[in-house]
Amino acid sequence: MGIGKAIVDRLSEAGASVVIADINADQGKTASQEMIGLGKKVEFIQTDTSQVSDIEKAVQFTLQKFG
């Protein structure tokens, strides 16, 4: 398990809802599906964190999904 998945796992175990924001769509979708399969509340959005517009979209996505 990579550090990102480990962080998602720990946050989820603590009751957090988590958005995985990753530039790699395949890895992000796979990670989110694995976590959902374990009963975690996780969503995925493809995000290039070097682009301000992608970060803004990720924030809006998170607010829409989790409030």
C-alpha cells in the first residue's frame, strides 16, 4: 500500500469521508474502488495539482459530495 492509500485508510477508519485527487485516473479509480469495497466513504476525481483550475474543481467536487 502506498502512502496515499494508507492515509485514506487511516482517515476513513477515523470516520472521515475522503476524496482521492490524483492525476492518474486508473490508479485513483482503483484505489477508490478498493476502499469502497472495504466499506469506506471515498470518492475519486482526476486532478492535476499543478493546475489551479483542477484544484478548484476538486474542492467544488468535494463540497458537492460531502458538504
